[in-house]
Amino acid sequence: IDQMEFYLGYFKRVSIDDSEVIRAYSVIDAHTQRIGQPLEKNDVWIAATASVTGARLLTADKDFDQLDPVFLTRDWIDPTG
């Protein structure tokens, strides 16, 4: 448990009720709906959190392509190696 808490200390924690994250969620969700490429709701939360914190989004999912570079920076990882 001590090791886990130590390593978790390197991560920034973001509350889901953070007003900036909620606003980013609504903007990103509206954008994806408007362009006809809606994301699953959990993906919108991920994108909103990355957008607000400035985190680079590492993903093997191409769904986030539509958000790079306007809302976030996305680095795609080829899952086939």
C-alpha cells in the first residue's frame, strides 16, 4: 500500500465536479455532436480532463483524432506494434 501511494503521488488528481472540466465536457460534446462524430460519454470525460490539465492523451483509439490539436494533444499508439 505504501508503494502504491508513493507512485500515485506522481499523478495529478482532477475532480469530476471541477467547473473547468464540466465546461470543457460540454464544449467538446457539443462540438463532436455538431460535426456528426459523437464520442462515447466516457471518452468525452477523458478528453475534457486532458484538455483542462494540458495532459497529452496517449491512446490506441482513433476516436480522439477529431479533437487534436484544437482541444488537446493526442499521441496515437499503434496497437499492432
